[in-house]
Amino acid sequence: MRLELYNGLLQELATIKPELSSSCTPASLKQRHPGFEIWKLLEDTEILELMNDARFRPKAYAEHIVLRRFGLTSRQTLKKDRAKVRKAAASAVHPYPSVPR
């Protein structure tokens, strides 16, 4: 659940990043991308802060939003989630055992 939200927000933030440098408003961004989940999680003031931050990095910001949404305090939690997913994928039974991985 957390990683799904993180991946979705990362994609949305990467999509709007090029538009943040142009003269736009939070309302115009919401109009161009009405289905984005990010609008439910951010206030207009936070969107304005993104627009004014020249060092905005979608990956770090998506991580920050997920931590805040789930009440987490450590980035290590997301790293552990990713490790669990990788471990589960590695231990999954290959549909064709004779084919090397």
C-alpha cells in the first residue's frame, strides 16, 4: 500500500515538475491533471511552495508525502518495504523452471 502510493505520487510529481517552472497556478495544474492523487494530499500553499522551490526533487517529495500520510518518521520503513518486495519477487517460483533466471 505504501509503495503503491509512493510510486503513484512519484509518477505524478515527475509529470508536473516541468510545468512548475512556467507561470502556472495550483488551479491550472489541477485543471490539467484532474485525476492526480496528489491534489487530495496537498494544500494549495504546499503546491505553491513546490512551484517556488528550484531544488524540487519528485522522488524525495513523494517519499515525504508517504511518510506523512502514514504517520511514519523514518525513511528506513520504506526501504524495508522495498526489500520485502524484492525478496518476495526473488523467491517466487519461476513459471518455467528449466529457463535460467
